[in-house]
Amino acid sequence: PKILYPSVGSDGSTLFEMVSTSAHKGSLVTKVVAVDADSGHNAWLSYQIIQGTEPVLFTIGLHSGEIRTSRPFVDKDTTKQKLIILVHDHGKPHLSTTVTITVIFAENIQNALP
């Protein structure tokens, strides 16, 4: 599979996604978009969070790639979250790729900048 979004820079980094600290459970954070060169069943893609700062803060749609909040943000949560997303096809053998996404919980861009 090839990741189309978020785009990855030449240094392997992605831009960050900003989410309001008042976001409700189920709020859309971003969507991972990928394609596969195969066709039919082999080209079906699955998405999963394989690692994260606090992965329980997020869910990902198994086939949609939509990343959503799984609960509201609380003060004890880390404001900068890193998620590693695995995308794999259904070929035999499975082929896969990963993308790292940084999510910042902040009310405005000034609060998000270091």
C-alpha cells in the first residue's frame, strides 16, 4: 500500500493535526488515505493503531482510516500525541506500510507551537 495522506516529507515527518481540547467523543481528527496496486479482494486495505503516546484516546476505522477521539481530552492527558498507523492489504502475503501522525490538543495555533 502507498500512503496518500497525510503526506510525508523527505525527512519522514508529517505535519501535525490540531484538535480542540473541548472535542467530544467521536470527533474526527484526520483520515489516513492509502491505495494499493492490486485489484479485488487483495486491494482491500485495513487500518490500525499499532503504537501511540496514549492510544486509548483514539480509534481508527478498520476500513475507512478515519481517526476519531474515543473520549474527551482531560487535563492529565499529554497535549502532544504521536500515533503510528499500520495499513495493510489482504494479499497473500500481506503487504503493509506505516505512517506516524502527531496530534496536538490545543484551542489555537499559538498554544500548539513550542
